[in-house]
Amino acid sequence: MQIPFFLHADKVLCFAVIFARLGAMMLTAPLYKCRSIPLHIRILLAFVLAILVAPFQWYATQSITVESDAFFLTLVENILI
């Protein structure tokens, strides 16, 4: 029996970069920073948006491996943006 959905490492890394950028935006944006929106809701919203955006970016990004320092630098760069 074959598993119909394969998670390739490059797709997971692409999702991680998108989630890092959206998560940082949700935690610092003035509209979402107010205390009326709980933290777990903001994180869930960033996760859902990352799920929606990631398939459009899978083939548009360069390949980055986990072993390289470039992945961690890319994550930090996206968080700081």
C-alpha cells in the first residue's frame, strides 16, 4: 500500500520559513498585537495562513538543506523582516 501524500524535506523547510515570517508578523503587527486576541489564536492564524500560502511557494524557492547554516540564517532573516 502506498502512502498518497509524501512530505519532502524541501517542502517542510519552505513551510517553516513561511511560518516563521507569518508568525513574526502576527506577533508584532499592531492590529494583532492587542490583548483582545489571545496568543494561541494568533499562532493558529499564522499556521493556517502558512498552510494556505506554502503550496504556492514550493516551486518558487531555492533548495535549502537542514544541514546547512543557510537554513537557520534564512529563518532568522525572515523573523527579523
